[in-house]
Amino acid sequence: MALKFWTADVSGLSRTQVKSKLWEELRLKADIGTKGITISEAALSSLHGNAEFSGQKLGGGRNRKLHTGKELPACIYLPYGLKVTFNWNEASPYVIDIAGGKQVLTYEGNTFGEIQYAKQPKYHERKSSDGVPLGLIGRGDFYDRIVGVTYSNECCYIDKDEDCLFCNINYNKDLYSEKFGPYWRTPKQVAETVQAAFEEGVADHVNITGGVIAERRELEYYMDTGEEIRKALKVDAFNGTAVATAPTDFGNIDKLKEAGFRTTAMNLELWDKDFYKAVCPGKANNSGGWENWINALEYAVKVFGWGRVRSNFVAGIEPMPKTLQGFEYLCGKGVVCSFNIWMPNVGSAFEGHRSPETEWYIDLGTKLAEFWGKNGFTFDKIHDATAGDHRLPSDIFRIENEVFDIYEAAGKAE
Ligand code: SF4
């Protein structure tokens, strides 16, 4: 049964009116993305009384500052159903509060309407055969139909002080280990988690990522994990994305495909070579450099197919024309580019910086969604290649192509 992510009554609206409401909501979402969001004590306490509450798990994570105390929500759904990841900023003008017994989003005293939260899938509480809760191995999400697995929470680039300036993976490692114990997800644990999530109907796609492992042992890991997943699902190939660094031996890309993954991702993050070298020194110095990364992406399209390879960007660090140049080039080669709103987070070298303006992101997302359309990427392909359906370009693509379920409710009695 499809879940309903919106609370707004659209029974009196036409599809065109719903589209215009979604565009308004998209601007709101992008604004929250750049400013962050916070929640009142009353709203947070009430959430914690709900057995289905699904939280962030980490106090650092993607927040502006370290959060201590009650676990924060992982995301919210706005009144017309757009998903917003919860990037906590205690100074944000966007505050979730309670009004009339409902959880509502407010901005400087004005209320935007009722919001909803992600529900915890049942499998999160189950345990792997070696006793680890499956929800700590891979988080399932009904909205994105994805299981997100992070196989390790450290990146060896820190050893030479070459970790990416926007990334706080190594900072989070200590927080996580303190709270939940040692962290390494074995291939068998991952396979059991994927099987449980797929069987429950939470997800149809798994994205597996993690920090860079010393001596580039990710490949061996992905081979073993692919084999375990195929065994668990009893299939020859599955809807999974192996997120890797660009190899210098491109035969390794063929091996990822042979391991059963439908898609792969190599996240370039920035297009300008000098920005790339300065912001992602580990990637630039240890993966054959910028040119090798581009060649590897193009090779991966030959192996996995058109629209079956992703490259994610952290948008807002380099000037927009540079990022757009990269999007246009890579999409034209069959690579599904995507981007996150850059939220400078705690523990990264950029902690304390600010994101660009809201309209900057709307503009970038609109142009990327156009490149997707122009290069023949369907929503199904975008879903399979990206790590979740909730980023701005996906929203824009779905709004414009009327892919959201809310369109079907337009003009119909509740
Ligand atoms: S390669 Fe960069 S983005 Fe990836 S985990 Fe390492 S530091 Fe973070």
C-alpha cells in the first residue's frame, strides 16, 4: 500500500494548482536546506512518545553544531509531501512546534501547516545473525524506497590530512562508536539487512557507501557483499549502487557489475580542477587525479549502461557556471549527476560557513533536471542511480513530470 506523505487537502485543487503548490513548497524546502531547522522541546518530547519515531542516530551528523540530548528527527514531510532532511541549526527561523495538538512548521510565528515524520520500518528492530540491530546496519526509508548502508564510518584520507573539507565522517566516527560501539558492516550483515528491508516492502534499492579504505580494499568488500546479497535474494543481479572511488585499473569497474550491482557511483563533488584539488585533496591525489575520475565515469557508463552511473556534487562551494559545466558534460555522457545543498556541518573544515542563497539552489536544480530530461533519464533510472529521491533536482523533475502521488489525489474527495 502506498503511504501518503502529504497532509494538505487537495480535493478542491486541479493538477495545475497542485503543481504550483509544489513549486511554492520546493522554495520553502530549499530555504530550510540553506538555513537549517530546529524543534521545540514540546514537539520533540511528543515525538519521542511515538513508538514509530525514526531519529537521526547521531548528534553531529549533518547538523551545524553538536546536538546533545534527545535524538532529533531524521527528516520531515512538508504539507504537500516534499521531504526535508533535518539539518539542525538552533538559530534557524524555521521551528517545529505543536499547535492544536499537531506538529507544525513555523517561521517567525507564522504556521505553514501540519508536517509528518518518517516511520521506523519494523525490520530496524530485528537483529542480524550475529546480533547487531539491522537498523544500525542499513536505514530503510519508505519515501525514498531505499536502504542506505554505510559500511564504515571512517576515511583513511585523514591519515595524510587529505579528507574532503566539507566532510565530517571521521568526526562522526567517534560520536558513533561512543554511542553504539565498534562500526564495520560485514557483507553478511548487509545482505541480511537488504533482504529484510526488501521483504518488508520498505525499499527496492540499496545504496552502499563508506569512507575510503586503506589500500583501496573497497573492491574486495563490494565483491563479497554483492555475492552475499545475491545469495540472500536468490538473484543474479540486484538494484544496488556500489559507491566507489575512481580506480586506476578500470577492470575493477567491470568487477562491480559482475558482483551483481545494477548501478555504480563515483562522486566527483566539484567540477573545477583547482577547487577539486583544494577541497578534495585525498580524491585528487589518490585516484589518478581529476581526468582519471572523468575517464572512469565514462568507462562505467559503457559497463553499466546509460543512466546507470551517478556522480554526486556538493553544490555551493565552487561558482555555479563551473558546476553546470560539469553537469552538462557528464549528463551528456550518460552519467546521472546529482547534488546536495551544501550545509556546512559540525566537525568539517567548513564548520561555521554559510550556504549560498535559496534561489541559487533552485536555479541549479532546475537546470540539472533539464539536463536529465534532455539526456533521456527517466524517473525510474534516476531513482536507481541516486541515493534517495529527496534532492532538489529529483523534486523538480517529479513536479514537472507529475510523478508525485499527490497529483492523483488532486480534485478527488478525501
Ligand atoms: S573521500 Fe572525502 S567525502 Fe568521501 S569519506 Fe573520504 S573525506 Fe569524506
